Amino acid sequence: MATAAVLTGVGTPLELREDVEVEAPRAGEVRLRTGASGVCHSDLSVQNGTIPLPTPIVLGHEGAGIVEEVGEGVTRVAPGDHVVLSFVPNCGDCYFCTRGQGYLCEKSAMQLMGGLLDGTTRFSSAGAPLHQMAMCGTFSSETIVPEISCVKIPDDVPLKVAALIGCGVLTGVGAALNTADIHEGDTVAVLGCGGVGLNVIQAARIAGAAEVVAVDMFDSKLEMAEEFGATRRVKAGTDDPSSVITAATGGRLADTVFEVIGLEATMNQAMDLARQGGEVVLVGVPRMDVFLNLNAALTFLYMAKTVKGCWYGSTNVGEDVPKLLDLYRDGKLKLDELISREIGVGEVNEAFAAMEGGEVARSVINYEAG
Ligand code: PAD
Ligand code: ZN
């Protein structure tokens, strides 16, 4: 039996279930003792209906743990291995994986069905099956995942830090280092300074940005943004980002603008804050009915702007996880500082409220703390 936080319907609080049955791993699958799971905005977005997934479902997709048992044919990992979960499985063989676009792996096609690779689930509670977010389901003390969702890491990496790598760090750092094309001395603007945005900020500095303008509606987040390397702050709703960016660039506007919130208004605003020939990187996940309001001629021809969608930091997890761990060990990437609170799996609803209230960079469920 596992203990899990379960979403039974859109708009309802998560329920703590202590009776969750976890089937044995099938071929190509792994049983994982979850060590830790971050609480990401995408989890909240499933709860509030922004991201459509079937219910009932075990949320959680930013996790790390220890392999307990492997199914038939598993070769990538063995019992006892510590792993980061990739919220996009990475088969290594498909069209996308073989051309360096592992974040689009064809094996992720079933993800919106809320099951594993074959669409079926391994969790059940009170006799009814439970779906599983992103083939992870890390709001459960134990889970079954595809082996191709596992990235082996050294045993000495704290699992609460490893968990954050699984989504917020790979996405945010990848947005700046992989998706965007930041040059030495650039001016970058980051709209939204949460768990993902703070990683965009620190990686933009690693990429050479001289100015990073942080935009958020909470002073607490803007303070965190400065700790992560932002050089200027804009309080959304009070200050005008365009005048701050204009001042930073002699009127040219930003070389690269990242939207890391997922709102229609800020996605459109991001387009306006990029300079002629500049780029906009969309990281925040909006509702399915959001459209951008762009003038084709002005935006793309006369202003020659580029818009890039950033799915999972355009990452190839096999290469990027070790790279991020090296940066962390060298003191170049702040990861411990992302953990504002350690919580139990029964406190995810409070963690959602803390996230919406601007109180935390990340809340992390620490299963190891007992
Ligand atoms: P978060 O809630 O920790 O951070 C969002 C930040 O935006 C908070 O600091 C808010 O205060 C701030 N904010 C909200 N509204 C506004 C506004 N109108 N103006 C300025 N600031 C505002 O979320 P997160 O960092 O975990 O996730 C951010 C988004 O990224 C979210 O949409 C999530 O679903 C998405 C995401 N995308 C991927 C991907 O692969 N593209 C991966 C992971 C998360
Ligand atoms: Zn996430």
C-alpha cells in the first residue's frame, strides 16, 4: 500500500489516500520508492483545469527516488539505483530522440491519457483505477514508471534536490541554455519568478546575459529573483516593464523575453517587450483556449521577431541531468535555495495555496523525512 494525494475531480482539493494499491511493474517498468517530489504549478494547473487530464489521478511529475524492483527486460536501471524522473519519457530510438529532440519523444504520445506507455494505470484505490500524471505520479510514496522515464544519478545527490531537477530546473535552465539563443551582454526579461522562472534567471546569467529584468507581482518573488541573478525588478501591476527594459537597453527593448506564467495577457505582453529581431520564449502553460493576438506583418516581418515554444526546456535528459549536477556541484546553479518548504504528502493543498500566495519558490514533499 502507498500513501498518495489524489485529485478526484477538477476544482476539488486533493484527498490523502492511505490505501493506494500499486501493481507490480510490467515489462519495461520500474517500481520506485519516491524520495521527494516538488509541487509545480503544472500540478496546480491539472487541479484547476488549465491542463486537461482524466481524474481520479495521482498528480506529481517533479520527482526523484530509489528503484526497488524492475520488470522484465529493464536494462537502464537496477534495484538500489537513485533516479531523477523525466516527465517526458526518453526512448532514445524514435525520430525525435535520434535527432537531439528527446523532449518530444514519441513515447510521450499517451501522456494526456493519464496512464503509462500502453495507456493503462498501475494505481488503484478502493477498487477503482487511479490515473498517473506524466507517467510519474510522484505525489505517491511509491510509483511505477517506465524505465525510459528514469535518469540514473549518483547516490550522494540529495533526493529533494534531484526531484526539482526533474521539472523546474530542467525546464527553466533549459529554456535559457537550450531553447533560447542568449549572447554575452544581452538583456533578458523574465515574466514570472516562480520555481521555473528563477531557474530561467540563473541560467540566463550563466549564458552571459548582462541584464536580467525580473517581472512578478510579489515583492517576495522579486527578492528571490535578485538572489538568483536578476539585475532589475519590475512589480507587475504597479511598475511598467517596458519603461524599465527601455531604460536598460537605450530604447531597444529586450533581446530575449521569457513568459513563465502561462497567461494570455502576459504572453501578449512578452511579444511587445522583445526588440526588433529579438526572441520570445513561451514556457508557461496556458489554458487550451488561449490565442496570441499578433499582427503578422508587424511582428514577424517588419520587426522580425521570433517566438519559440519551450517544452521541457528543449532538454535531452541523458545529457542535461549530469550537466546540471556538475553546475550545482561547482556552485554555479542554486538548487538548495529553491526549496522554501519541506512538507508531507498530506500538505499539497497548503502548498498550492502558498504557491498562489507568492510565499515559496518550491514546496518539496520529502518522503524520506518520514
Ligand atoms: P509558480 O506559480 O511557481 O510561478 C509563477 C510566477 O508567476 C509566480 O511567482 C507568480 O507570482 C507570477 N505571476 C502570476 N501572475 C503574474 C502576472 N500577471 N504578472 C507577473 N507575474 C505573475 O509556477 P512555476 O514556476 O512552477 O510554473 C510557471 C509556469 O510554467 C506554469 O504555467 C507551469 O505550468 C509552466 C511549466 N511549463 C513547463 C514546460 O515544459 N513548458 C514545465 C514546467 C512548468
Ligand atoms: Zn512541472
